[in-house]
Amino acid sequence: MLGVVLLGRLAGQPVFTASDEKLALALASQAAIAIEQAQLYQQEIKRQRLEQELELARQIQLGLLPASYPALPGWEFAAIYQAARQVGGDLYDFFELPADSPQLGLLIADVTGKGVRQRCLWPSVEPLFALRQQSVVTRRPC
């Protein structure tokens, strides 16, 4: 039910005629169509907004992936990333390990679940990973 139409007459006024009833039904039908179209329009606006937000999240996610790969003699790196949905929870990255000889670290992560929330978790975890990486590398044997 979209709404209610209530018609009444003042005391002493004549009763509604068949043509009054037809007019009221036609107006109510037109109002119902207009209300339904307005609701569908609002749903479409929400859907488009969600699509835009998901596209923005996808662009942010792709921006977090490495733009280039390390150059190490004797090694060649390549990667492809394809999210199951518009935004996924997977990530990879390369990082250098400071040491006497060049060493390379590789991070491969998969956030449980797929979607915007899971993908947005990585920017908050990445600094913790960086701190952990430094503490592992700078630790010296006793």
C-alpha cells in the first residue's frame, strides 16, 4: 500500500456520483504511479552512489598495490591482481630488508571476507607491518 485517499462530504452536500468516483480513482492511480516512480528514482540514486563509492574504493585499493617491481639481478617479477568483486581483500607488496647484502621481502596478505570493509582494513595494518619488519631486521643475535 502506497497511501490512502479519504473522501468525505459536508453535511447537506449531495452524495458522490459515479463520475466523481471515476475521477477520484483516476487521480489516486496517477498519484500511486508518481509515488512509485519517486521511490524507484530514490533507489536508483542510492545504487549509483554505492557504485561510485565502490569504484573509489577499488581505485584506492589498486593504488595500494606496487606500481613497479624490484629489479634484482637474476630475478624477474610479475603480478596480476583481479578482485572477485569490485573491491577485494587481497594484497601483495615488495620491500627491501636492510642487511649487509641486498635482500627482498615479499608480503602476500588475504583479509578474511571480501568487500569494502575488509579492504579498508589494510591501510590500518600496513604501518604495523612496517614496524614489525623493522624490529625483525634490526634485532641482533645475543
